[in-house]
Amino acid sequence: MSQHDHDSHDAHGSVSSYVVGFVLSVVLTVIPFWAVMTSAFDRATLFAVIVVTAVVQIFVHLKYFLHLNFTKEGKLDTLSFIFTAIIIVMVVALSIWIIYESVLMMMY
């Protein structure tokens, strides 16, 4: 087996890393679900719990399922992902803004 084959196999993760990612994803899904269903917190705290677990779950998915490497070696992949995310957010946000402004102009 060549060095390239070995490196590309390691870059895709192992079964144990997928299991860890899956377990973390399930836990990070159950926490806000439990918080909403039991009404354990007030609205502001509940919103904070949902947002924090959502952000943590995004990073779990990036690391364990998309294999995005946040170290120096994975800098190019990380920058490519960030650029793509910024472009997608801009397209969606500006589309919503354009539609909203169009509705306002048609009302008056």
C-alpha cells in the first residue's frame, strides 16, 4: 500500500470516529428537545440552550462527518469551507432582503 493510499484512508475517519460523532450528535439533539418538552428553563435560557447546542453540533458534524481539519495542515480546506459558507449566507440573506423590499414597495 502506498503512502498516498494510507493518508487518504486516514482522512476518511474510522468506524470509532463515526460512532463518536453519531453519539455526540444524538446527545446534542436530545438536550434541546428535552429542554423544550419539559419546559425546564425560561424562554431566554431555552433559546440560549438551543443556539449553543446547535453551534456545537455544527462543529461536531464538520469534524467527525465532513472531516474538516482545523489544524495548520487543513488550513486550505477550512478556508475553502468558510468562503463557501459566507457566499451561501450572502446569497440567502440578500435574496430574503430583496424579496422583503419588493413586498414593501408593492404595498405602497
